[in-house]
Amino acid sequence: MIKMKQKLDLDIRDPNYTLLREIFKIIDSKETSEILASIGFKKLDKQEF
């Protein structure tokens, strides 16, 4: 079975794009970083994949 990936519409009027942008703002916030650090997560920009 072949799964098709849905293309992300980068139109700023698209509600999915708006929601994704807000999620990224929250994830990137200092408060979120402090919460994640308090439960043992390190900064993602310092992680090696």
C-alpha cells in the first residue's frame, strides 16, 4: 500500500498554517524551554541526531 503525503499549503490564510505557526511560537518560547528543562529535556539546538 502506498501512502500519499499531504502537501503543506504555505498560504498565510490557510488555518492549518496559522495553527502550525502558533504551535512553533509556543515551542520556541522561553517558558516552554524552562518547562522542558525542568523535566529533563535538553535544548533541541544542542542535540545531535
